[in-house]
Amino acid sequence: MKDLKRVDLARAAGVSGETIRYYETQGLLPEPARDANGYRRYTSDTLERLDFIQRAKAMGFSLKDIGELLALEVDRDAHTCEEVKRIAEAKQRDIERRIGELERMHDALSVINARCCGGPHSATHCTILTALADNESNEETCHGHPD
């Protein structure tokens, strides 16, 4: 593959030129060489690195995590699988914690949604607003009438 301009690299990687610039400022992408006209020129290695970053982001890794992974990936002989696995396991625990939080939010919303009729009436006695305002899951249903 020949050297690419930023716009061509962005198109090939499915990201914006601003994303590429941001990754450069964060140290995730190396400073590109410049041609005689001053245009930045990127290599296929940069495209591969962008693909790595995008795959890692899709798995939930933060840019900080990705920086650590890239450092390990660039010099694999100097690092162990244990180092890489530590980062991946930490991310997995974080995702599991977030899933738990999302499940609690889902359950709470299920309770307050089930108690609301969602009708065209005034929200004066809306059980959802009442539950949010009172921080309690009262047993009332729509318009203050118990089941």
C-alpha cells in the first residue's frame, strides 16, 4: 500500500480526520512523515494501528488502556501475556460492574413503568414523577389509585 493522506487514511479506517489528529495528540498514533508539499503521509502501519485502536474501543477499552496495549503490542518480546491479560481482565470486571448497574437501572425502571398508565391525563399524580421525586417505589398506580 502506498502512503496515504489523512483523508484517505480516515476513509480506509472508517474514522474522521479529527479522530486521527486526536489520536496523534494522545500519542496513540505516531507523528506522520511529511512530503515536500507539507502534507502528512501515513503508512499501512498507521492503518493497522488505527484498526487495532478501533477493535479495542469496540471491546470497551479506554484510550488509556489502548495506549498500554499498544505499548505492549509494539514490543511483544519485552512483555508477557500476563501483562496483557491483566489489562483485559480488569476491563472485563469493569464491564461486569457496569452490566450490574444497568440491570439495577432496568429493574427500577420496570417497576415505575409498570405502575404508570401512560394515559393522556394530567401528570399531577404521575407515579413515575412521584417515584423520582420521593426516591421511593410507592405502591400506587396511575393517578394515585392503588391496584
